[in-house]
Amino acid sequence: MTDREFTNDFKYIMQDLYKLYFGAKCSYKEILESDETYVRFKAVCRQCLITEVDQDTTLESHLYYLTAQDPAAEVYRLLGTRVKLSIPAVRKGLFGREQRVFKEEIWKIEDLMALSAQQKQFRGIVISEVQIPKLKLREFAI
């Protein structure tokens, strides 16, 4: 399996009745060009999110280095964004041996921004998905 195939596993845009789901490897350019993206979110991206970063920036890299002082941080906070993370953990396996496993957790964006990029890297946190509630997106004033 090549790296290219692996990154495509985290490049998706989906929605259900209540939320929008974006794979963390999606770039803002891909989000804006996709027919699957909610039109209101495209407007938020154009007017609020990509004013500070390049369109080729992925959601993963933008959120990984996002701090509470960035203008985009307030936008994501107001949208009620949640982030699905993979966090390495150790568990006891057969015969008492330790095994390294990844635990998936969903965090609020505020909790993610509370950690610096160095702390995220030290803990081995990998961002895999971004979730945005449609209700909060409709309430968001552009």
C-alpha cells in the first residue's frame, strides 16, 4: 500500500442530517471545489478561514498549529467544531506484553487548541476528522 492510498483514506466529505464530516487530509481548495460541500460552509471558508492560510493547506495541518489567538480559532469555536483524534496508548496483551494501540477520541476544538503543537507531537496525536454541526453553521453570521 502506498502513502498516496493511505492519505486518500482521510480525504472525504460527508454529511448526515445533523453534521458535516471532513477527512483531515482535505485541503481548503478541495473543499471549495467539491459539489458535496455544504454551500454555507464554502462561504465561511472563503470569507473567514482561508484569509490567513493558503488554499492548499489541509485541515489537519491548519488545526494542528492553530492557537487560540488565531482569527480562524474563533470561527471554529463558534461553529462548535469537534475533531476526531487518534491517540497512541499502551495496553496489556497476551502473556503480560505491552501492545501499542490507537484510541479514537472526539474532542472539542477548544481542548485541541489548549495543547501546543509540540505537546500534540509529543503525545502522538493524529487528527483524522473534522465535524461541524449544521445547526451551528446555519446560526453563524457571515
